[in-house]
Amino acid sequence: MLRFSNKIKYGLQFLLFLDVDTEEYTDIQRAALSCEIPHKFLEGIAVSLKKHGILEVKRGAGGGYRLSREAEAVTLGQVVQALEGPATKSAKKSGELTGQVVETTLDEVLTRFWEELEGLSLAAIQKKYYESADKLMYYI
């Protein structure tokens, strides 16, 4: 079964937290506590996201992390590549017909998978967040 790593899950959770947080810059310690992510693990994630231009950092008092661009411009594919590296296709090509057909089929599936990831933005995840939050609201 194909699953996303905790690094990707935590990275997306951190980005969503930054997106919905009201602070201009968010302290990583506060984000780690709020999201229940180990602080050191989150620091490594933040460094990777910063290196790939998804986050920007401000040092000193009032500093922290924030998105470097609008949530609509951050795709799930960009986050996965920043945290896990670029997608690769089969390196060794089979000389046998059944192997060629299987490799071609899997490469096509991977292509569609990455297209789907690139089509899903952080803004779409944010929308789901607000819809879920609305369901939890109690009106008196």
C-alpha cells in the first residue's frame, strides 16, 4: 500500500497552520506544540521547505516562519518534492515484453499521480480545514 511519510504529513500540517495562523510570522515552537509535531523534526522540515522557496524566515524578536507566496501557488507536488526529493521513473528498462508493459503502465500511473499532486494547492486544503471547523461550531 502506498502511503505518505510522516515528513509529508507534518510538512503539510505545518504549512496549513502557517496559512491559517493570524500572526505575520509564526514561531516554530508554537507551531510544533499546536500541531503536536516533534520540535526537532519540524525544524528539519522547515529547513527543507525554506530551501525550496516555500517558506521564508525572519530572525529575532517577532520572527519565525511564514509562507513565501499565496496558498494558491503552493501545490502538494511542490511540498512532496521539497521534502522527499523529485520523482523518478524506472531506471532499468526490461528487455522482456511483460516487464516493458508493467513498467509503461506504472510510469503512466506515476505521471497521473504527480499531475494530481500538482493540481492540489494548499488553498484547497485550507478550504477543507475551514469547512471542518464550521462543522465544529456551536451556535446558541
